[in-house]
Amino acid sequence: MDPIYIETYRQGGLARKIEESRRVVSNCFFCERRCGVDRTAGEIGNCLSGVRASVSSAGPHHGEEACLRGVSGSGTIFFAGCGIGCVFCQNHGISAGEEAGIDAGPGELAELMLNLQQLGCHNINFVTPTHAARTILEALPVAIEGGLKIPLVYNTGGYDTPETLALFDGLVDIYMPDFKFWSQDTAACYLDAPDYPATIRRNLLIMHRQTGDLLIDDRSIAMRGLLVRHLVMPGLAEETRSICGWIAENISTETAVNVMFQYHPSHRVGFGRFRNIDRRLTMEEMHAAKESAAAARLTRLL
């Protein structure tokens, strides 16, 4: 199965998407913050990013889901900055601008992608790609002409606008969004984004419409489709139950879902702040999350 972006490039669709992304970045609405800054004029958005992408690191990653990492790793490219700003972010050094990334234009990003393919990576895994959309799109023709032919993974916090997802329609092979919270109040508290739950529900439907359920090849490697991550949080069992139920009912019981248990207090959590989540999960909470997924009849838990 050829990656979907190759045909889109051949048909001229990629060139049109690049032009649209250049328009967006001058009045930015890649994420639902819709801050409207002109990044081409040097303005910095809520994501802490200017016009060029900032890459924190790139290399084979052996800690991703088995269907992504395989034996040779997932070719991760971590972009610095983030438009969501979770108070508990476990990558806050990268997302909150605490660690400087390296400016990367289309040529540099294309070279990173081709190097990862040469290392044998099974895919190119763009981590926190939303605000880097323009550079990613501009890099793709260079990478394709250089021989890129492995799937693209869009590894997102899920706060993308529909316009951004439309830009990646026909380009992204695998969508991997987080589904963090179900309720407006919880999202307002921990993300300062009460519209997040409605946004991610809308976006999951768009992503599934574009790519369908996750397809796995005979090597047990993901080739196309939707893979949803849900980080279980302390004291929020009802959120997990609602999320699992909604996915099963509104997308598919065949949706690939990774119910994750590695939460630990980080970033702005602690020292008296956000006390409700200032602890690790209990065994009872992990068991309850597994029961919620089972009760929803989700059959593809990773």
C-alpha cells in the first residue's frame, strides 16, 4: 500500500494545500485558539511559534505503540511549542518553550524525514504538528521527490481546526490524536479550553472519515487509519467511561484505542497547585479504566 500523500502530490493537490497554508499562517488559525497572529511578520502565537517550524528532536522512537515502532522504530519529529498548554504536560520542556528547538525550514525538515526513512523507521511521526502545518506541507514535495515512501503519522493533541485537518486530508496516513477530557469544566481547569471536548469529538469524526479504522499489514505495522490515545487521570473515572462509550457509539467499536496509565504530576502540578491531580493513579483507577473500555465493547485496545 503506497502512502496516500504520493497520489495527492501526483494529482497536484499538495501544491494547492501549500498555498492555503501560507494564507492561514498570516492570520493564524491552525489550532482552535485561533489567535490570528501574523506569523509571517514575526508575531508569535499562543503556540510560541513563528513562521518557521522549531524541531526539538528527531530520531527512531521505540516507545510508541507496537504497531508504530515495529522493530526499527517510529521516525519521530518533535516540534517545539504547543497551542493547548496542559497544566500537567509531561513534555513541558519542549511544549512550553523551556528548551530551545532548532529552526527548520522545508528543506531541513525534508532532510530529517528522508534520514529517518534511511534509518529504517516504519513511518514519519510528527509530534505536536498543528502549529507546524505550513512547514510540514512545504517540506513534503521535497521529501517525496527525494524518495519518501513511508506512512505519515499526525500525532496531535487534538485541538486542530477543521481547516487544518482539511489541509492534511489525502496526506496523513495515520491520525493519532489524544482524547484528554470529556467535560467542559475539566478542560477549562486543566487546559483553559472549555471547548476542547466538543472540538476533539468533532475532529475524531473528521479523522475517521478521512482514514477509517486502523489497518495493520502482515508485519503488524500500522499503514492507515485512526488510533486514539487516552491518558487516564486521577479522580476522573467518569471522564474515561464517557470517552470510551462515545468512541464505541459514534465512531466504531473497531477503533484502535490506547488507554494509557503513565500519568504523573508534572509541569504546573504540585506545590499546592491542582491538588486533585497531584498524585499517581491507584491500581483501582487503572482497573476501572480497563473495565470502562471493556464495557464500551472496544475490541482493539493497544
